[in-house]
Amino acid sequence: MTFRDSASGSGGSEGVRRRGRGRGGAAAAGGGGLAVVALVIYLLTGQDLGGLMGGGGGGGGAAPAEEETLGDCTGADANTDVDCRMVLTWGSLHDVWAVTLPEQADLEHRNPEFILFQDSVGTGCGNATSAVGPFYCPPDESAYIDTGFFDQLETQLGAENAPLAQMYILAHEYGHHVQNETGVMATANRTDTGPQSDGVRLELQADCYAGIWVNHASTVPQEETGEPMLVEPTTEEIQDALDAASAVGDDRIQSGAGQEVNPETWTHGSSEQRMHWFTVGYEGGTMQDCDTFAVGQI
């Protein structure tokens, strides 16, 4: 999708920061590899193992990481620069959900924070390295991404490293925040795996919410300018998002790693499921359309 030149990195974009590593690196603090394992367990099951590392999930010992607030970006910048694209995408996601959540779920929207990092980072869920991939942490209501993942999306997973493919990844993580706001994330059984499991339903709903954002992003105006931040996506751009959704399907990842495809181990859904539910959100545009927990077969 293309940003209008009038788009600005204000409003909902104010929660975007770049975090550098503290002394020794975030992954080395408070338990090193154990901290990363604790984060993965938390993301998959909701079980907080922060106490094993002396509390807090982030652990102690390393100096606080330096942070830089991002937001001084224009629409023209976002069309050429990845960091600015992330900043303005986050602002657009806020604009859309600040309208959609109250209208469709009768809930007041809380704008989450978004942290760009490199190599490793400390979070409210524990310490993480880039190997974890993009993720959302419910306790600190923040999404985290090393934008180097976008290169992996193309070189390792086989999707086009295109703007809407990148933005889909971010919109998916924002969808997890919406689930946190509605309470779905807290009630889902994230220990379950398999193509019809709660864990997969949670991920597919986040894909569907990403589709809702794409549906509305070119119509919801930015408060500062009175215009939508983005223009309507082209058919080719939608295909880029679908290709990215397909690339991160569990079956595609398993086969690409030379493993036997085992649906009973899936945690995010197949390529077909992920593309389907993104399309449901994009074409329907409502949270009711995205109720993956209300259907028998997903």
C-alpha cells in the first residue's frame, strides 16, 4: 500500500521507539537462554516464568537499553524507508482500531507501543533474540520486531519483501493487541496445538484482523490531516500480503525446513488457513466476520 504525501508520523505513531541493546545485550541479562525460553513459553501458553529469572521477565544485571522515539516521518519517507513505513503503519493501525473497536465491540481502544530492535531485546514477557521473530507481549502491551525479519521473509520463506507484506506482519501483531483488549487472548487455551486448536484460532483471528485493517486503512482519516494515511491497495499489493501469509504457514515452514508436515504440531495454521482468514477480514471488514472461535472448522 502507498502512503499519501500528507500522512505524518504523529498521533498513534507516538508509541513507536527504537531500542538499542544494553550492556552485554538483552539476551544475556537475567538468565540468557533461559530468558528466551521463558519468553517463547509465555507467547505459546500464557504461562509466566519470569519468577525463574528473579522476577519481571526482563531480568536484572544489564544496563537499561537506550531508546529513541521515532515519529518524524512523512508519507513520502514511509514509501521508501522501512523504519518510517513501520512508524506510519503503526499510526494507521491506531487510527483504524480507535474507530473499529468502539463501534464493533463497544470497547475503548488503548494504543499499544511498538519497539524496533536489533539482535536482542528485553520485554515484559522475558528476553528475546531476533530468532523469535515478530511478537506481541501482553503484559507490556507492546509489539516487537527486528526488521531484518523482512529479509528472511524473502530469502528463507519465499515471499516478496514488498511493502504490504511487511505491513501485514505488523498488522497481525497489532491484531494480538486487539485480542488482548477484548479478552480473547486471556481465555484461549494456548497450550493446545493442531489445525483446529485454540492457539491456531488465535493466530488466524489476528490474520483476519490484519485484513480488517487493510479494508479500512484507505478510508479512515488521520486526525491531523483529515485524510486517510494510505491509498486503496492494488490487486498486486493484496497478493503480496497473501504471499506473506502463505509463507508463514506452519506447513510451509515445516516442509521448507525439510521436516515432515505434522498438522498436530501446528501453532499458527496452514498457509491455506492464513490466506483464507486474512481474506475474510479484508473482504468483510468486521470483527464478527473474524470470530474464528465460533466456527466448527477453520
